[in-house]
Amino acid sequence: MERNPYPVWSKQFCTLLGAFLGAVLAALLMQPLCLLPLGWGAGLAAALLYAVLMLAGAKAGSRYARALRMKNAIKQEIPAACPKVLDTSVIIDGRIFDICKAGFLEGELVIPSFVLDELRHIADSADSLRRNRGRRGLDILQKIREELDCPVRVDDWDEDGAEVDVKLLRLAKRLNGAVMTNDYNLNKVAGVAKVPVLNINELAGALRPVVLPGEEMAVRIVREGKEPGQGVAYLDDGTMVVVENGRRVGETLDVEVTTVLQTSAGRMIFTRIKAVESKAI
């Protein structure tokens, strides 16, 4: 435990020191007063001067000690960056590498040994899709270790018989850290268990650019929509753009936003083809 640099007795010490300095100042000020013919008034003036300056010094010392204690309390309330416990989904997802590279994460990245085991099992799967996902996760971990200047540690703690999600939450509690995931169910369970959780999908949603009705953009139609004449395009972040009378697959159109709809599944932008202004010849 770190030793408190401002112990309790500092208040009394600072108060006495302030009073002593006030007395010294009073003694210095009394030197010229002694030369004046004040008679019996000299003693009264000296008493008042000592009393006022010693009291002012004591109060100043007490305030200084209080300021030191407040500074120390604030310093102790600010925790260091907590460790981030990575789950399997966030490693396979791969965006954790870009977030770390951009410098938006502080603290140690903790990779549980049981998560590594799960990645190895997925990488050895007979199913080609699962096998590719597992290998991608292992490649992401290797890139983080080799290319980024951030602390990464493999934690060997494990608990036999418990599910992976349960072990993740318990490990995060043991380390006073947070779970980093993009799994919706794990996010909800962590909230119930009062374990801090960082969801990359929520981060991505918060970073989506704001689009307002009336704004213009250029989109490429990739498929037809559900309604007759509609075309569908996608922004770089995956947001679906529905274009009225835009049934022109493969074409890039200048469109104007009419409505922005936020649903539980994500955001949808409804647009119409930008009208071409006729120029007088």
C-alpha cells in the first residue's frame, strides 16, 4: 500500500508553523514601533499585533493542510487504467487491433488461457468457416503482440466446470478490470453481474457519422429494394441506404436524404435521387 504523504498530524503542524511565522513577523514589525513614544500604549499595540498575526498565520497553515489533504484524496480516487479482459468474439472480430493502434485503449490487455484454448479448438475445426475464424483470431493476437506497443498478458487462471462467459466475468472481477466483447448476451450478463464491459459494437455505433434530412451523398446501388423501383446501397460503416426510384444496380447516384430511421437492428437512411437543375441556354 502506498504511504500517505500527507499524514493526519500535518494539520496541527501546519497550524503551529503558521502561528510561529506570524509571531516572527509581529516581532519584526515591533522593532520600528519600539522607537515611537507610545508609553503604555506600546504594550497594548504589541499584544494586538502578536494576536492578529499569529491567528492569521494559524488559519493560513490550517487551510494549507486542508488543501494538501484534498489534493491527496483526489489523487487516490483516480484509478489507474484497468486491465481489459478480451473474449473470443472480440479477438476474432479484429477491430480490437485498430482500436489499440489508434491509442484509444489504456491499460493492460489480458487474454485468458481458456480463451486461447477456445481459439485453438475453433482453428482446428472441421468446418472451414469456423476454422478460418479461429485462425483469424490467432493472427490478430500475433499482430497485436508484434506490431503494437501495448502491454499484453496471458492469464493462466481457470475454473474447471464453468462456462467461458462465467469465467470471463469472474476473472474480470478478480483483476478489477473490464470485459471487452461484441457479444450481446455477454454484455447483458455483465451488466447484471455489475462487471464493467466495453462493447465494440456500441463503440462503432457511437462513431457513426450523423446524417440529417436534406444532406446529399453519392452511393452505389448494389441491389434492388423490397418495394417497386427501390434501390439499396450501403455506407462504409454498413448503414443501409434506400433510394426511391433508384433501381439501377451497379450505378453510382447522387441522392438527397429524406428520412433517417433508427431501429433496434441499426440505422436506415431513406433517400431520393437528387434533382438535376436545368440550366438556361
